[in-house]
Amino acid sequence: MSTPDEMGLTPDAALGYEEFFVPAIFHQWPERIISAADISKSDDVLDVGCGTGALTRELARCTGRVTGFDLSESMLRRSDQISVKRFDRQRSDRLGPYQSIFNLPRHGRDD
């Protein structure tokens, strides 16, 4: 059994998220979001709550630089295994200036 990270997610949960939730739910959003945001090659983009990097990978294909930020180390580790070359994972409060910032809201949590 995998040990949960600080957000309570295990590496197995991150793998399941990538294998099942991304294709079933999230595959439809990156193209629409990128089109609506009018992203260009010169933009530096921050994806907040990037999870396993579903949107971040697509952003990396059309921007100068994209940084994925997530509180779950399990999700970030999974994103590193499947990310494209320009994917720059960063967990820091020194996130720098960005032309675009993205966040897909999480539903169903009582915070």
C-alpha cells in the first residue's frame, strides 16, 4: 500500500486519476481553455492545481514556458513521469510574472 502525501493522496490514486478521470472528464477542456485564453508562444503560464498535468502538457505545446503548481506531491510525481520537455514543475512562493494563470476548480470539497 502506498503512503499518502500531505494532501492525503497516494501515488496509486494519482495514477488512477490520470488513467481514468483525465480521459473521461478533463480531456475536453484544454483545447477550449487555451483557445479562449488566446495563449501565444511568448507567454509564460502558471497552472495552479495542475494535478497530473493534463492541462499543463497541452499548454506546454503552445507556450514559451508553463509551470505546474500543485500541493499534492503524488500528483506532481505523476506529472513528471508523463510531462513534455518544457514542463517546469515548481513548488515555491517565488512563482514570478506570468501572462496567464489557470485553475480548474475542484468541486465537492467542504473547506
